[in-house]
Amino acid sequence: MWWRSVIFHAVTSGIILTVAVHCIWIVTWIIAKLAGWRLHYAPFGWTALALVLFFWALFAYGHYFGRYRYEVNRITFSHRALPRTFSGLRIVHISDLHVDSYLDRPEALDRIIDAVNAQEADIICFTGDLTTGPFREIEPFIPTLRRLKAKEGVVSIMGNHDFFIYSPEYRDDGERSAAADRLTRLEEDSLGWRVVRNSHIMLRRGGDSIAIAGVDNTNGGEGFATIQKGDLKRATEGLKGVFTVMMTHDPSHWRAEVLPCSEAQLTLSGHTHAAQFRIFGWSLANLFFSECDGRYDEGERTLYVNAGIGCTAPFRIDCPSEITVITLTAP
């Protein structure tokens, strides 16, 4: 339940901050004792209390207000391999919907969908994690998700949560795999999306074409270990010399495999949520991922990491949900 997550994070943060301050007090007390100084406890106790209250206030803001904010970020990606007929193509990139984040405020997800549709995308690329827990969390949001519209439709991939590896409702790999297949069918049949699972689709304009390729979740060795289901070779089969947009949920996969083993010019990822907590624009996810938030360029190739829409922890602090509009241009 969502309220259990709120209580867990509030209590855990309070304990961590209190213990941290008291560890400093113990070390300082030992040093003072050895040096023959007199050390008062009160400043440390009041500091611990102030830090806990401050963080709880910040947490309350992030829970009740921050997690419902969103922003539209716009970038331009220019590449000489892009056919001129596709210059001006608008990709709207979204990620990590985690629709259970909106069980208490479903109208907030409606506003996000309206904002995405307002960008008048040529194609919407969703880079995985439709839900957090069991399959049933998705069902109340089917009418809302069905409203996503783009000229070329919605293309989706499977993130780590889409394989239901964190839900105790599924007893073994067989049940989890069946649930993932059921999710794929739901996205395709009920939502009208195209799910690229270690495969690709082609967009055509006149005699020109570009590829939108996607792999199932694959971890590149950073962050926490997740399920390994990707097959990059299969996803890019026959795409040599073709301008390719690669969708891969975990951004660490870009440097580990996409860069050395494919020609994909533009890669789209999510997964990190930018830790849902930024400090003066710096993301806490930087502690765990080389590329975790925003745009990264390596020569003529680019990775964009979207900060996601929903939440896995029940707050967002200076890290609003993100809708990214990427305009492709031919130089």
C-alpha cells in the first residue's frame, strides 16, 4: 500500500539522520574525553531534531506537491545519417510511468497525458516500467493510457518492473514471464501501442526510412542488478547503415553494449528517475550511474536519460516528472 511506503521512508530517513548525528557526537565525545575537554550533548541533540524535522518537511512537500509537478524539456538532435525527409520529426520521450503512483490522484496522470498529447508528437517513445508491482495496478488506468496519441503511434519497451520481479504475488519465473507477456498483449491490444521486444520497427517517408529499435531490460553493470532480458544483436539485425533510435530502459546499457556493438545514433533511456531528488540541479543518481539524467554525447552519438513520470519512492524533490520533446534535424 502507498501509505506504508510513506511511513517507511519517513521513519527510515529519521533514523538515518538521527544515527548519523549521534555517530558524530560519539566520535567527538571520545576525542573530547581524551583531550580533557567538556562536551555538551545539547547542540548535537537539537541538530538531529532540526535535521529530521527539516527532512520531513521536505518529504511532505515532495509527497503532496513535488510528485505531481511536470516539465517539458526540448532538445534538438542533428545527425548527418538522418535522411532529410525526416528532418523535423518530433519524438516525445516518456519513461517510468509507474501508474500505481497515481492511485490516490488519478487526475494527475490525466494531466500528464494531456501535456504529452499537447506536444503533437510524430511518435511517442516510452522507455519502460509501466507499473511497479502486480499486473492489477495497471487496469484502472487503461482508459487514460489509451488516450496517448501521436501521428506514428506509441512505441514501448519493457523495463525491469515490467517483468514483475519485485512482486511477491508471482511465485516463480514462469508466472512472472506469463505476466510480462500479458502486459505486452495489453499494451498492444488494449492501448494500441507497439511493443518492441528485442526488435525494431521502420518509419518510412517516400523512399527513405529510419528505425526505432528496442531491447528488453538489460543492466550494464551500474546501479543495482536487475533482470537481463535484452538481445541487442537481434534488435538491430538488418539495420546496418540505417539511422536508428535505440530504446533501452537502463542507461548503463548504452556504454556497456549499445556504443560498442551497434550503430544506433540516438539512444533513449529512463530507469534512474534522477533519484527523484536533485540538489541544485545535481542528481543523487550520479552516485550510481555514469549517465543518469539528461543528455550525454559521445562523438556523434547521443544518450538521453528521461527522469520519468511516476515514482517508486513516494516523493519528488526538485525533480519533476519529465516529458522530453526531441526534434530530429539533418544538417
